[in-house]
Amino acid sequence: MVGIVLSYDVSSGMASVRDGLFTRQMKTIILPSIIDGYPVTSIECGAFSKCPELTSVTIPNSVTSIGDEAFAECSALTSIKLPDSVISIGEGAFSSCSSLTSVKIPGSVTSIGKGAFGKCIRLASIIVDVKNAIYDSRNNCNAIIETATNTLVTGCRSSIIPSSVTSIGKRAFSGCLGLVSISIPDSVKSIGDHAFSDCSRLTSITISYGVTSINNGLFSGCSGLTSFTIPSSVNRIESCAFYYCTGLTSIVIPNSVKSIGYNAFGDCVGLTSVTIPDSVTKIDFIDDVFSGCYRIRNVVIPGRFQIARLFPFSHMITNAVIAPGVTSIDYDFFADCTALTSVTIPDSVTSIGSGVFRNCTSLTSIIVNANNTVYDSRNNCNAIIETASNSLVAGCKSTEIPCSVTSIGRGAFYSSGLTSITIPSSVTSIGDEAFLGCSGLTSITIPNSVTSIGRGAFSGCSGLTSITIPNSVTRIGSYAFSGNFRLTSITLPDSVTSIADEAFSGCSGLTSITIPDSVTSIGNHAFAGRSRLTSITIPDSVTSIGDYAFARNFTLKTIIVSNSVTRIGSYAFSGNFRLTSITLPDSVTSIGDYAFSGCSGLNSIIIPDRVTRIGNHVFHHCTSLTSITIPDKVTSIGDYAFYNCEHLTSIKLPDRVTSIGEHAFWGCNKLTSITIPQSVTRIGDYAFLGCSRQLTIYLPSNFTADISRWPSGVKIFRY
């Protein structure tokens, strides 16, 4: 033990080794039986873990307990001699000791934790002392068996499972990379969680009839496994049972199976087909049973239960058969199955969620069984129609909408690959996200019968160049046409009373828009986002302009605001650097924070008399602003209100102002004088930082401002 210092704890007069200094570089460790007069009885959890140079260790006869992961990841450790005093070996005590080739369990041991020798890839010999009353290695099996229960708790690459074994314990062979094949005798009726996980070289294994469950993670990471037969005695396949078994190309699930856990076949990238039997009544879809199985082309979906997004990454599925008995198809069920060409809905289905065929761009055939009483595909329309309501709930790129349909449901054609469609005059409403993401759609005619266009109905239809909204429409939902960058112009009918949030945001090709006199409000982000609009007229009917309503329209030069507008939202015109002037009507009572920030071309503005507050950052970086008129009713100037208005030469603060915010006039280096009215009680930090030394500030004689953070050289006069 030369060269190391041990840390230890003392309890009831016994010492337990906690760790050793400088052991990470040592090759040999000899532990003492006594430390400072105390007998050493235990080695604590992780005491010597991750000692990569350690090749041998001597444990004294005084030690009775070896803690969890005590020698884990000692990759150079080739042998270990456990003394006859050891009673318990903790979980993972010698796990990942990749050079360990043999181990002998003394007769004193009564407890061995899960995975005590897990991932010891070179371990080939395991012997249990014949005097041990709890464990044995009968028939020279090179394994540890719990005698009373006949449970194999630890195995290795050369284990032979005796026919007397009835169960295999949790993680018994986990990480045994040297294991290529193994025979499980008929006597085995249960196999614990992760028993063979990460045995990546295991190519074949047979489980006999009698095993009722393929437990959690049982074969996860067995990437060399090419085939596997599930015995007909199995009634459940638990979570991650075959996760990352990349060599599996097919699997037959017997009719005895009633439930399949989440990620049971996750990332089995070799699987090409799956048949789920009718016996299955429960599939746990929390993390997607077949996620990552992108080569699956054919799938048979059983009846008797509801399933949701079983195949979220199976974009190669070309054919799906939904078995009779299925009653509900959840939202996004076939989402992103881009190779799917046809689907038949059985007569048992009574509920179908929205967006069921989202991004199924190859789908051309949808047939509903003629005996279905809730849905139909009348007139060979290649769509699913709710019979009672005449609502089209799901369609595809070859759908022809029958003239009996009265509404198009939510997500009905969501990213369907649709290039053209005729909406009949029977339709009165277009639902939320109905045509969202139909980027190949170049034109569409909305008939005069339609009164409502839902939220995101045509969002992301980037191929649309023009659209006519009929006079019958009274409602346009939020982001209804957002992201349609090829749309150049749009005329809103007089029937529309409001423009919803983000209705036309991101329509970067838009050069003109006519807002009718019927509109009373313009929503948040309504026209935000780099359009080509150069001018816009807001009609007299509008009373409110929402947050970001016209933000970041870099070509916008002129805006005419009507006399009825009372509120201008935060960031309403921010970032419009080509805007040179704007006249705000007397009706305006509120201007939001950042409303004109970044309007670097704006040279003058008159704030209406009813405004009482100049908000935070409201004229931030309006670098061309030379003059501004602040009305008498204003009581506060917000933080950064005129930040970096570098051409502002003069400003008059009204007598009602009580507060000037932080950095309010920062960088106004052409400002030569400013008079602080007697009403002011607070001036924020750095309010005049970056202003010219030519600045003269007139302060009331009774004002006690801290001027230590004002720029040096500024002249201050009291009045």
C-alpha cells in the first residue's frame, strides 16, 4: 500500500474505506486489515472506481462488505481474490472491468447485487465455492445461481445454463460482449429486465414456451441479433424490449400478446414489415413503439383499441391495413408517412383525429368501408367525410371535394402535397390549418358561400401568388395566410371586421393590400416580417394597431394612420428603417414600448396631445430624428426612450413630467441643451451618457439628482 493515503469512515468501532489518494495511477493496491487501530470491514460505494491502471487488488480477511460500483470501470484489473470474510457484493461492484477473466465467489457471500460483474467482456470463468449456502455454480456452468430459487443472477461469455434453472435475473448477462449464442432450457419461465441488454455480438437465442413476458430492455442493444421467435406463451412485450436491435429484419408477434410497451422496437432500423395481431389490446405509445423504424413499408394495424402515432419515423410505409375492430384513429396517426399511397378505413371506426394524414405527400387513395355509419368517401372522392355533418375531415392530393360537403375540417389537407383543388359553393367554413403547408398549391378560389377562414388555414402555402377572399367572409383566423412569401397582393372584403394576429406575417412578397373600412382592429404581428409594402393606409374604422403589427417591413416608407386609432401597440412599426415620417392623429392615447425603435429614417414626429407616457425604447435608434414634440400631458419618459437619437438637437419636456428613465437620452450627442422641469422627481442612471460635452442641463434648484453617472464636461445650471 506504499504511496497511497486512504480516506475512511468509522462506525461502531469499524472502519470503511471511502477512497484512496493517488490510486488513479497505481497498478497494485493492498488494503490493510487495520487503519489507525480500527478493523477495516467494508469498502464503500465507488471507492476505487475508474482506476484505469489498476491490475490487481488485495482485500484483507477483515472485509465483509464491498459497496456498489466499488471497483467499477477498473479496465486493467485482470483478477480479484475475494476473501472468505466477504458477505455482500454491491450492485455493479466490478462492472465494466473489461480485463477481468475469472472470479471466485467465497462460501461466506450471502448477497450479490444486480450487475455486480456486468459488462466484464472477457469474463469466462465463474466459480462459486461449494461451501456457499446461498449461491452455486452447479455443473461447472460458469455462472452464479441463487440456490433456493434456481435463479441465474450472473453469467458470462462461457456460461451454460443448467436445466434446473427456472429464472434468469435482472442484468444477468448485460453488456456481455463476448456472448455469441446461448441456449435457454425449457425449465426457464421468467427472464428479468435487461438480462441480455447490450450483448451486441449475440446472433441467436431461443426462448422456450412458458416465458410469459419479454421484459423491459431484455434484448436492447443486441445489434447482432438477426432473428428471434417470440414463443406463443408470451402475453406482453415491455418497453425497450428490442430497442436498437438493428439486425432484426422481421418479427412475428404471436396471437398471445396483449400489450406492447413504448419503444419496444425503437430504432430497429432493419425491420421492413410488422403485423400486430388482433390479440393486442394495449399499446403504450408514450415514446412511440416503432420510432426510428424507417424501413417499415407494410403494417397491419389491429382492432379493439386506440393507437396514436405508432410509426412517427416510418416514412417508407407504403401500405397500411387497419383491421376491423379499430374504433378510433388519433390525431397525426400517419403523420410523416411520406411513402404511404393508400389507406382503407374499416366500418368499425367512429372517431378520427385532426391531421391524421399530415405530410403524407404520396397518398392518393382513401377509401372508407361502405358499411361505416359515421364516415364515408362518397363519389370516390378520396377523402374521409363525416356523414352526419358533411364535414371533410381528411383528404389527400387527389381529393375531389363533393358538392354536398359543407365544411373542411381542421388539418384536412395539412402538407398533403396538394397542387390544386376546387372548393364547391356548398362549403361555408374552412377549418384551422385546413391547407397548412400545401406549398405546391399555386392558386385557390374561395366560393362566396364561405363565411369563416380558420386559424392557419392557408399558412405556409408558399406557392400561392394570389387569392381572392369573397364578400361572404366575416372572419379570418390568426396566421391564416402567414409565410406565403410569393403572395404579392390581397384585397380584403368589406365584410371583414378584424385582421387577426399574424394573419399575413411573413408574406415577404406582398406589395399591396387594401384594408376595408369595416376593419376595426389590426392584430399582433398582422403584417410583420419583411414584406415589399411601400405604403399603407389605415382606414378611419380602425381603433387599435396591435403589437408588431407592421414591424420589420424594410421597404415601408409612408403610413397614413386614421383619426380613429387610439392605441399603437408595442413594436408596432419597429425596424422600418425606410420610414421617414408619420403623422399620428389626435385620437391616439397610448403608444407601446419600442413602437418606433429602429426607424432610423424617421426625421420628425409629433406626439398627439392625449398621450401621457413615452414608453421604454419607443424611439430607440431613430438616428435621423431631429425634432420631436412631446405633449403637455406626458408624465414619464421611459428607459432608453430616445437612446442613440444622434441627430436630435433639441427637446422640450413638459411641466408634468415626473420621471426620466435609465439611458433615456443616451448617445444624443447633438443635443445642446435640455431643461428639466420642476415636476421631475427621478432621473434614471446614465440618462445622458454619451451626450456631447456641449450639452447644458438646466436643473431645478431644489432637485437632488445623483449626477455622478452623467457624462463629464456636461454643463449644469440651477434655476
